[in-house]
Amino acid sequence: MVPKESNPSRKRSSPGGYSESPCKAPSPGKWRSPRRCNGNRDEVRSVGENGNLSNGDLIGSPKSPRKELFRNSNQQLKWNPRDPAQMQTVKHALHVATPPAIVVCREKEQKNILEFCKSCFQQSKAGSLYVCGCPGTGKTLSIGKVKEYFLGWSKEVGVPSPDVLTINCTSLTSTSEIFSQMLVKFELSKGKATNTSPLQHLQDIFSQKKHQSGRMLLMIADEMDYLITRDHAVLHDLFMLTTLPFSRFILIGIANAIDLADRFLQKLEALNCKPVVITFRAYSKDQILKILQQRIMALGYDVFQPAALEYCARKVAATSGDIRKALDICRCAIEVLEAELKGSVTNKETEKVSFHHIETAISRSFKSPVVDIIQSLPQHQQVILCSFVRLSQHCKKNATTLAELNRSYSEICKSTQIRPVGMMDFASLCTALNDQGLLEIAQSRGDKSKKIKLKVDSSDITFALKGIRFFQNCWCDD
Amino acid sequence: MDTEKALALLRSRLYDPNYVHATFKSSEESNYCKLKFLIMNSISDSCNNSILLLGPRGSGKVAVVDLVLEDLKTQHPDSISVIRLNGLLHSDDNFALKASSDDNAGFMIDMLKECGLSHKSIIFVLDEFDLFAQGKQRLLYSLLDAMQTVSSQAVVIGVSCRLDADQLLEKRVRSRFSHRKLLFVPPSREDVRRLLEHILYLPKDIGLLSKYVAEFNSKIQDILNDKKFQEILDSILFIDGAINNLVQFLFRAVSSMSLESGLLSLENFKGSHLCYQRQPKTQILEGVSILELYILVCMNRLECKEQNSYNFNSVMKEYKAIHEAYKTSDNYRDSVCLRAFEHLLERELIGFVDNKGRNLSIEIQPVKLLISPHELYLGLKSRSSCPAILQKLFDHESFR
């Protein structure tokens, strides 16, 4: 089992890592290994693919002299999929929960956010920033890094470092609790009269000079759309806090909706202090490929065939651009390889993850199981779906009632010469289909007049059933 | 007595879902093996994973989860803890007080951290997963978000009968939930055969007479190979292929085993099958009087003539018209017919169209039939004392 080391130790292991401009993309030569090196992990080396290293970046390993020897001989380690330790390492490297040391492909966005924070800091004024983007585009991760850089920078420059509050809005019991949390964290509750609400107290503090302690306050609100209430009051008030004359409060909000600022914060636009919007676009194919390669390079051996990785990146970029999905597919492909090797007895030592494995993993994740499920339904339930399709083709409407469906069902049963089930059984079959999400039965009082809608595409049903001889007569009539 | 012991053994097997689903433990492609492989890998690699089990009701999803968890507990007794949540009880909107739901979510996150520190894995089993996806999906989001950190080791197993359960998730929750799905499909013919053999064959080593055991098992084999048994099995599986359904059918058959012979016979299975085919309304028709049958047939004729609403008076008109046309002997007065009509209302073979006209008299309230023409037809056929005229009237409407 991989020993757990908390984050600070990783930072400690690369002391010089954050003094250079943090948003410059590292060249492969300066690659720092993010691996939590352990004494007995000789095999894991941070060799770049082209084999050149800069000095001093094999850190944390007590056996460095030996490693120097290996490094000079420029031997690349062989990937042995049957070695459980290597397997475990690879899976760890590709897990979504394992954060990389440097966040690639988001340098521009990180730079923008950092510049914004620095300028607010230097001018001692408040500001608000809104970060938006689809899930899995690296927002929370990037902002976490920016926070670290910002704290580091403030130490260097010698100013008192700001108070930082990171809050995920899903953990709030009520939306206005955010203000009381702010008060607690920023230790502003001294001098608070007992009957003012937290929001009012904050507004008082920020409008009067005498309450200032001289420190900047930085707040990062994740999943900000949970703060949206019907009258948009909480969100408004939160952003308005940055417009008060003496507020030294930087607010960074993160959410998925691109137009959140436009829709909910019109008053701010009137006051000419709309938040700066930074969009994290969905990852492109090259970006996904780069991120995957970064993670695998750290391992020191080639696990994937290049064509396989590229196919994965292409497919994910075309659908959602969500890096979590790409990592998941890669892990799944490794599991497919593992399962394959378990059964076989070949002596092939270095079996990489090929295009075929990635394809299996992708089909498992992207293919909808509808067709399989329809093909595996009991016969009468298939006939019911078939009769619905027929009915909708004849009558050109999507909804029907139980009685009409029963009639269509009996016709098909007659033509295929099977005995139709009685009305009670028919109703329970429809309920079973409703439970599975294939039909939707609306709640209504009369038993026979309930509206039924088909939730599956009728072309899926036709496709699923066309291979079955039993149903071939049904389609001939249409 | 040996036969009693055998009967008790069979019944206890059928009642134990672990035994029933253990049939497929040994095959590599079964869901049991796949789930076990996944969970064991997650525990040994100490990484987080999530999986959805989908399948119709009664297909054994929770049973397979229980089997896997039992096995894992015996293999790794100290490194697993299991938390079970049910969508009917624990989803967001079902909480009376908001505070308790957040306490639960907070409790779960704390448990995750604790167990992560002590290198234990938690396995969350979320039953009725689609109900968690209602509302704001806070519980799911907090759970899945907590799993994105390295300090937790958890496996989330979602169980649902809705096949599109993952489409119900919000996109940020879906992004954090891995796409793995295990489908529970109804067993194939070979699998059904294996299941039957696994359940019904008596073992040789439990203290029963070996001669009896051999006789019992050979009788079972004859039954399983019998074509009629295949037909019965087919007609049950064509309606509901879930294993649960099959087990109920077997239980009825086994319970009706005769204790004198001590052997199962095809009649037991046939009797169990008949229970599945009960048509209550047709059975009621067997006890209905001839006049009442007349009234039902008249109403059916009116419905076939597409008269949308009719009442007792119109039925009477039809009744008289029939008698004039065919000169039957069953001509009764209105008051007698009204009594018959009321009987039919009580038995709910006919009913009022709506409740609005409660204060009107019975004769003018609109009524409708509550049985289908097919059921009426079966009822007429099964009555030996039914006058031929009724059959003829019925067939005449070309009910086909």
C-alpha cells in the first residue's frame, strides 16, 4: 500500500519549485518528480522521455548515489504489467484524487488570476472575480495553486499575508450562513452588537475606516450557484461587500454557469463593479494529451502506446473535455489489460496498454446500455415496447393510455400467435417497465386512462429487436 | 423423517438469497466476480472508486453485494467498514429537519477522514440510488467530492432499478462519479438450468438415506428434461425473468411436495404455475346468475356500438330488443333486472362512470363495464349452463 504523506512534505521536497515564475510551463528538462519517493522504490525514477535531467531534482530518495549511476547509464525501466507494485503505482498516478505538482495547460488562467490578486493587494482595494467552466476543467485545482503562489509571493514581498477562507457552498446549511463563517474566520466579530445580523456587521466594518486591521481578506467560494436563492439576495450582498468604500476583500467565486454574473448581478453592473470573468474552457485534445503524458512521464516507463493515448484524448475532447473522464478511461483500460493478463499464460513481459484496451474502456463508458437491456427483457415486455412503437407510428403521437396500449399489444400477440396476458398482468408489466425507466406512467386517478410516454428512442427499440426472429413480422407491416 | 428434512432443506435454500445467488459465484463473467475484483483492487490499491449496479427489481443486485461484502469481511476483517444508505430514507428531501441531513453528511465526511487516517476502507452502499438524485443532490456531491481527496479510501456502490440512473445526476456530480456500470440481466436458459440444479439437487452428505437422495435427484432430472416443464418455465420467464420471480415459483412448487412419496413431481410445478394465471374477474363470473350475464352482454353490445355513455334504462332497452328479436324465455321485469344490476355493482363488475351523480337514481346514472370483453368471453365459455343465445350474441359482435 502506498504510504500516505500529506501535502506539505511534497512541497518540502522541492524547495526551489515556487520561487521562479509559477506560471511558466516547465520544460521537460526541469521536471520535478511529484512522486512520493520512498526508500524501497528504486524502480521509480524521474527520467524524462528524452532522458535528460537537470541537477538536483531527484529529491527525497536516500539512495541518490545509486540513482546517479542509473541515470548516467540512461537505461529506461521496463514496464512489467504483472508486477503488482508497478500496477498500483500507475493506477495511483492516473487517479483523479492524485493532484499533480504543477497544473499544466492552465498557465494563462492562473497568471490572470494571480495578477488580479496582486494588483488588488498592491492597490489595497477590493475586487471580485468569477471563474466559470464545465466540470472537470481544473478550476478548483488551479485556484488552489494560485492561492499557494499568492501566499508565497506575499511572504517574499514582505507584506502581511492575507487571511484566506476557502469554502464549498454545498456544506452550508443555509445560504446566509456564509456571512457568519466569514466573520468567524476573519476574526471580525469583536465589537459586534448582538442583534445585528452577520451581514450587517460585515457591511458596517467595511464602510468605516476605523475597523480596519490592515490585512487583506481573500475568500474563495466554490460551487457558488448553491448560494442562489429566489431573490438572489445572498449572492448580491456578497458581491456588494466588495464595493463598499473601505473593504479590503477579494472574492473569487467558482461555478459552472457562464452567465451567472450577467444573470444575477445586474446591480453590480449598474455600479460599474461587475466581477471579472475568467472562463476555463473545456480541454482540447492536445491539452488532454499533455496532461495525461505529464502524469505518466513521472513514472519513468511507457505504459501506454502513443496511439492509444491520443485516441482517448480525442474521444474525450470531442464529448465533454472533462479531464476526470480521460483519467477514468485510462485507469479502466489498465484494468482491462490486467484482466486480460490474468487469464493468459504468455510470457510477454512488456505488454503495453494498446488501442484495443482503450477502445474497450471507451465503449464501456460511452455506450448506453439501452440496447443491451431491451434485448435482455422478457418477451412480453419486449412486445409491449414494440406495440408502443407501432402505435406511435400509426397515430403519430407520443403519449398513449393503458387501454390503447393493451389493444395494440393484443393485436401483436395475435399476429405472432402467443397468448396475451390479462389486464392485471399487463398493468404490472407496464409498472415494471416504468420502474426501469423505459416507460413513464403519469399519476392519474382512473386506472385505464393513465398517460404513458416512451422514454427510450423508438429507433433504439427497433434496432435492438430487429435481430430477433420473433419480431420480424412486426416490422414488416410498418 | 427424511422427507421432512429434505423439504426443510429445500425451503431454507430458497429463502436464502445468498445461497441462490451463489450459483454463479464460480463463473468468471458473473457480476459477482466483477464486483469482487473491483472492490478488492480498490482496497489493495487504496484508491477510490465508484460503481453503479443496474437491473430490474428482483434480479439480485443487493444479494450479490451482500455476498461480496461477506467474502471480503472474512478475508480482510479489519480493513473494511460498510455504511448502508437507502434512498427511501436518507435522500435530501425526505428529511424532516434540514439539520439532521447535514449532520449525516458531516458525519459521513468525518468517518471518511477517520478511516483514511487509520487505513481502513469504507464501502458505501446506496440503495435506491435514483432517489438520491432528486433535489439538489447534496449528499451525493459531498460524498463524491470528499472522495476526490487522497486522504480518503472509499468505494461507493449505487444500486438502482432505473437504467438511466446516471443520467439523472447533475453534471458536476456525474463528472465525479466514474462511469462503471454492472448490468444485471435476466439469466439465460443455461444459467436457469444451472440455478435449478443448484437449488433442487439434494446433497449426499447431510445424513439422508443415499437411496432416497439418488431417487430424488433422478426424478428432478427427469422433470427438468421434460418438455412440458420447459413450457411452463418459458411462460413464467416470458413475463418476468428476474431470479426472484423464479424462486417464488419454485417455493410454491416445493411447498406442495407430497410427504408420502417424498419426491417432487411435475404436478407440483403445474399447480404452482396455475397460481400465476389466476384471473380473478373470470372466477367471479362463474358465480354470477344468468340474468346478470345477460345484462353484461347487453352492456358489451352497447359499448361495441360505440355509445359513449349509457345507463340502466338504455341497457334495458337493449335487453328488450334482444328478447323481441330472439324470443327467449328469460324475459324478466324491470324491478328484477334492477336487483341484478345492483348485484353487479356490488361485485364491481360494472361501475359508475364518475361520482358526480350520486344524488340521482341508479337508473339514470351513466355506467361502464369494469371487465374486458376477453374476460367476459372466457367467463361465458366456462359456464356450462350459459344459454347458447348469449354466446351467439357475443360472437356476433365479431369480438376477435
